[in-house]
Amino acid sequence: MVLEKYIIAAVTLNTSKVPIAPALFHCDTIEEMDDFAANLEAILDGIAHKLSEDVYIIVKH
């Protein structure tokens, strides 16, 4: 079995919504969260998906 798609990281304003992730980044503002997601997307060669107003996941496709 080969994993082709997997979650690399989560970026959130509310850690209770994402209690565990391979890498969890807590931000204080929406702007900081948007910046973190965009930077991690580029650094980790993944895609940022906004799940809600305060949660992004970075997925490797």
C-alpha cells in the first residue's frame, strides 16, 4: 500500500478543533494563519486547504 495523499500539517486559531496533527501550528490572527498556510504550502511542497474560518490543512498530493 502506498500513501499518495496525506496531511502534512495543520494551521489553526483554535487548537481544540485540531487536537492532533503531524505538525500543528497555532496562530493568533486570521492574517497570521493565512501567511503560515501560504508559507508552509510552498516550503513543504503541499497544497493548503481551508476547512473552516480558523483551520487550514496542508496536504501532500
